[in-house]
Amino acid sequence: MDKEQQYKRVFTHLDKNGDGKLSPPELQVCIAKIGVELSSEEAEIVADMMDSDGDGLLSFEDMVKVVEGANEEEKVNDLKMAFKMYEEVEGYGCITPKSLRRMLSRLGESRTVDECELMIAKFDLDGNGVVDFNEFHDMMACA
């Protein structure tokens, strides 16, 4: 079963009245299943925020956008955690050749600072000799 079929299966399960849309009450039941209670007003607000066509109901496409958006946010958070492992000094915002060398050494990959400079140069889009988070994100997207 591919991802879209899985989404359709979940959507159909949540769409209790079978109208092809999730109403605020159906959304309330869905959210309650993951342990979060929403009032009727809160469910309407959430539905309005996620609704793309203004009818106050969530289509299958709306649900997919929300789920995929959450997955993308999770990926970015994971990348941020990985980036912090390589940073020279936490909060400094970049990976230097020395910090890359140190992290690779911890992972059992022995490299010289010169080799790390060459590795960084491949993804250093602004030419400042270090990799910032955006460059790291682009680099990981190529991996």
C-alpha cells in the first residue's frame, strides 16, 4: 500500500458520514484519538486554519497537506539536531573544517582539516569557508 492509499484509508475512517470532507466534530474525534481534547470552537478554528477552499471542512487534500507539512517540520527539526552536532560552538550557526573533522573523527572517519575544507567547499554557497544551516539543509537534500 503506497502513502496516498494509506492517507485515503485514514481519511475514510475519519470521515464518519462519508461526505468526503472532515467536519469540525469529525476533527474533534480524530484529535481526541491522539489524546488531545478540543472544544467545538477550537475544532472549528483548527478546521478553518487548515481548510483551503473556505467551506469550513477539510478535504482529503487539506489533510494530506497538514500531514506532509508536519512530516517536513519533523525533518527540519531532525536536521537542526544533526547540524548542532557538527557546529564549532553551539549557537555559532556554522560548521567549520575543524568542527567537521572533530565530528567525523568521533564517527570513526579520520580526515585532515584540508580534506574537510574541500568537503565544505562543495556546499559552501556563499564562499565564506563554513557551512551554515541552509547550506547544510541543501547538502542533506542531495544525500
